[in-house]
Amino acid sequence: MLRSMNVDPNQFPPWLGLLIPILVLVALWDAVWKTIGLWKSARHNQLAWFICIAVFNTAGILPIVYLAFCQRDRNGA
């Protein structure tokens, strides 16, 4: 037989107060880097990078890798 849990809905676990701001910061971090990566990959006509950055959520890691190592040279070479 299942027991009903007596949980006060107005009482949050103490770790939740720290987790929510961290998640918001990670989401903002990812959004900024994703936007920059998408913009640069679109400007350089790199469709594969654009799709990968748009589809995969990597907390900003994939866009940073693209921006740091995989952009075409600005002079067109």
C-alpha cells in the first residue's frame, strides 16, 4: 500500500535556492555564445556548423570551439 507523503508545498529544499540562479546563469552564458556562433557561422556560409550549434545544447562549449578554432580566415583565405 502506498503511503501519502506529507510535504509542505511552501517549503523548498535549501539547495534549490542556489540551483535556480546557477541554471539561469548557464542559460544566459549559452545563449550569448550560441548567438555569436550562429551569427558568425551564418556570415561565413558554414551550414554544418550553423546546424550543429543550433541543435546541440552544450552550455556554450561548441560555439566557443567554433569561434576559437574553426572560423574561416577573415581575409577570405
